[in-house]
Amino acid sequence: MAGGTWNYDGVTQQLKITEPELGNALHGLLTHSPYRVSARTTDSITLDAGISPQPGYPFDLSTSVRYQLVKDGLCVTHRLENTGPRSAPVALGAHPFLRLGSVPTQELTLYINADTHIEVDERLNPSGITTDVGGTDNDFRAGRLVGSVNLDDAWGDVRREDNGGSVHYLEAPDGSQAQLFMDASFGYVQAFTTTDFATDGGTVTAVAVEPMTAPADAFNSGEGLRWLEPGKVWEASWGIRYWQP
């Protein structure tokens, strides 16, 4: 969010600036929050964290995230409950990095099943303009090699499956895939690449494929933003799965 500011009931709200080089509030309200284990089974773990009224966000939320191993991968379910006295604006995003076994990431092909690209300004904030990806370098519907691109980009108008969700993926030369699947709550996806991802063996190329229920700066644009009423609960799920032909 540019400048970390937004307006609520005629009052300017100021969030903490967490990206000082660009003057933005980045990565949400739970980036540095402590989580506690609230439940554990043989194939899942649930972590809880609360959000209390604070500068820039005068609302109370109870949140949890459940990670469950499934037959072909991992399913992640977020739960938000408004524990305060007034409706609260909420959106969800996650930042998973994907890989496929020992295949170097730069040799994988990235597929983003979305029809529009969200344009940004010089501070990487949405400019209010979305463009059709057809015929542009932002068209990943037919796949592009990770090693040939440099990304910190977001897309909208994701192509929906019959269940309302969407799927985006990395594909290895042998046709196997690491898929990000998102339920119908997630209408946006971000991709981020780096050649400086730290591992025990040194730095490597890596790519994050990120599910989002709203694009950046949604508190100002209202795009994809959900207002959660007092006492209400919202759940949304995404996950990572392995597929081979």
C-alpha cells in the first residue's frame, strides 16, 4: 500500500511502513506476529494468531491457518473471525515458493491461467489499469520459461475451474507439474522470481506463485476487499499438489 495510508469513515489510517525504500506497507498485518499451535493431528497442524486494534487497522480479528497433508500434496485453510464490534476489511495472501524435485527452477515453465495483468507505478503499486495479456509478454497462459523472465507481477481474471477455483503451475521437461490450486475466494495471483534465493548449497533461482483474494492496495481501491461483519467467520483455502502425466 502506497504510503501505508487509507481512509476509514473519513479518518486517514496510517499503517507501519515495512518497505521503506519504496515507502510502502507490505506483506500484511501478520508478517511479524507470533503464532501458537492450537491443534495437531498425524497429518495436520493448525496455528493461531490474533490481530488487535493498532495504528492503521482499528479492528479485532482472530485468525488461524491449517496445513494438512493430502494424498497429492498440501492443503492450506485460512480462518478469520471478526471478534470486534464493527465490520472489518479483510483480504488474504500467501507467499509459497514452488519447485519440482531436483530440476533447476530456471529450467521449469511457469503457467499463469489469468487473462489480465495488473499494471503498477514506479513504486510497484497498482496504477488502476489492467491490461489484456493477449499478445504481450505478460501472457503466461501457454507457459514461459522461468529462467527467461524477471517477475514481481500480479494478474486478475483468473480462469476458473468447474468448482470456481483456479490452477497455476510449474512444469518440468518431463511434463510433471507442481500446481498451485486456489478456491473460489482467490481471484488474483502474483508471481515473484529471484536469482538470489539462499540454500545450504548457495544461492539459486526461485519462483513464488502467490494466491491472493485481493490485489495490492485493496484498502484504497476496494477491489477484491471483503468486509467481515462482527461475529462472522470467513474461510478460504489453497494448496500445492504434484501431478504427473
